[in-house]
Amino acid sequence: MSDKNIKYSVLELASVAAGSTPRDAFDNSVRLARHAEKLGYTRFWLAEHHNMISIASASPQILIGHIAGVTSKIRVGSGGIMLPNHSPLIVSEQFGTLGALYPDRIDLGLGRAPGTDQTTAHAIRPDRIQAVHSFPREVQQIQEYFSEENAQSSVRAIVAEGVNVPIYILGSSTDSAYLAAEKGLPYAFASHFAPTHLFDALNIYYNNFKPSEQLKEPYTIAGINVLAADTDEQAERLATSLVRMMLGVMTNKLDYIQPPVDMTPEIRELMDNPAFQRMLKYGFIGSKDTVQHKTAQFLKETGVDEVMVASHAFDINDRIKSYTIFSEVMNELNQAPITQ
């Protein structure tokens, strides 16, 4: 890996803890965004998920405006908009509006996954499968709606024309890597929950990248899960909330995020389960030293330009502390860059 300054950013799901409401989750997102801005995080992205009791980020377009309005310089965007759920014209109008309200601060991350189960995906858009196949064409449509040249078209997203809202392609397999490379767009990989194809996807993107007006050289972002605390033991205790949340996802028994508990043999066995190990391959849980070592190794192996950090804990204060520790980790790693 070359000596370069690695950016670090936040992926926010507006998680809902047991005993709280979605409004509480939104208030926590505001707190976290303000802290992230002070801590030097580059961007604050909101995910799109539907019909999940523990996640309130169902309308990232609305939350992006809310977060951008209470911060001043951190970039705010979507991680991402699941494009097959939406009309390209409406997405362009929404993000053109956001880009006009908050100039040079809005990112548009686009993915093709449903962000939910198949039954709910069908309820969102019955012709979704057809829309998935149209993903490359619909990305192109959004680019056209944002272009000044589209002023000559019979269908216009007038509020978006000429507005600077960079597009990012999101992926959790290798499919989107080809598209991001072909269109010369930055590429963000969801290795925080789907790490299997990370290196294949990165290699495809790097090997096939074509420079574009938006991007002259490849730019990659990789997702990681981080739970940092004063000690490894404290971090592992906090992680019991994450483990139980993931168990609910894997067994389709979704619940609110539960308070942490002392580590038990049963939870330890769950954490050691191969399915958990695969999903949390890039889950960095521990003290500052532990997280720093794992992060340094990850950056050395992947060579990515930026890490996007998800952090799931029951208490917002524990999340803020984790992000604070991670900012210290990144500052120290950037001061002493990793080499080959």
C-alpha cells in the first residue's frame, strides 16, 4: 500500500434500541453526526432499510436533509439509495434539491439490493426484478438528469441540472464493480456485512476502471464494523448487543437492539459460529490498540482509499465513544502510514 491519507466516514442506520422510539434514533443520529464532524470524519451516510424494527433509516433522503441542516461541513449522503425501489427522475429531483440546499456537501450512493426481505421488496415495487436489470441504465438516467445538457430534453429534473452531487456505486458482490469501473465512478463495497467478494470486486474495479469527468483515478471505500472501548472486555460486552441483533437477522426474528450483557459461553459460541465469523470478518471489536492493529492490517491488505464505519451499540454514548476512539486510531495511522 502506498503512503496515503486514508479518509474515514460513518455509515448510520438510525438503530432503534429497546425501550426507545424512531424519533429517539433520529435524535441520536443528530448527536452522532455533530460529533463525527468535530472528530474529522469525511462523510455521514444514511442507509436505506425497510420493515426492520431495529432500523429507522427507511427514508434516507429525508434524514440526509435533517442531518445536513444541523451540521456545517461534513458530507452527508446515502449509503445508499436502493435504486430499483425508486424512480430515477424522483431521486434526481430529491438529491438535486438537497444539493442546492447544501452545496458541495451531498453524496448520492446508489445500490441495487432491496434493503429488506423479498415480500417487502415486492410491496415496495412489484416489478422490482425488472428494475434490478435496469440498474445500469437508470444510473445513466440520473447522470443525464444532473447534466446541464439535459435542459434540451423533454423530461427534466430541473432542480438537479448542473448541481454538484457526486454519484457512488455501492456493491456487495462483483456485479456493481464492473459498472463502477465502466462509468468511472467511485466504488463502495459492503464488506461490513458481506465480505466474501471484497477482493474480487476490488480487483475487477481496479483492472477495468475507465477515467471519467467525475473521477480520473479509481477510488474505493470499504465498510467495516467497529466497536471500540477502553478495554477488550468492555468492547466484547458491548458487542453482545450486536451479536443478538445479527442472530435476529439470520433467523428472521428481528427485534430492537437489546442492552449488553456479560459474555456467556452461549454468546461466545455464537460469535465463534462460522456463519457469524464470515459475516463479521471485518468486525473490529476491542480496545484502541486491538482496533488499531486490525484496522492497519485491513488497510494494508485492501489498499482502499476510505473506510466506512458502522457501529452498533445499545447506548448512543457508547457509540460516540467508539467513533471517538476510531478517529484517534485513524489519525495515528495516517501520521505513520502503512507501507508494503
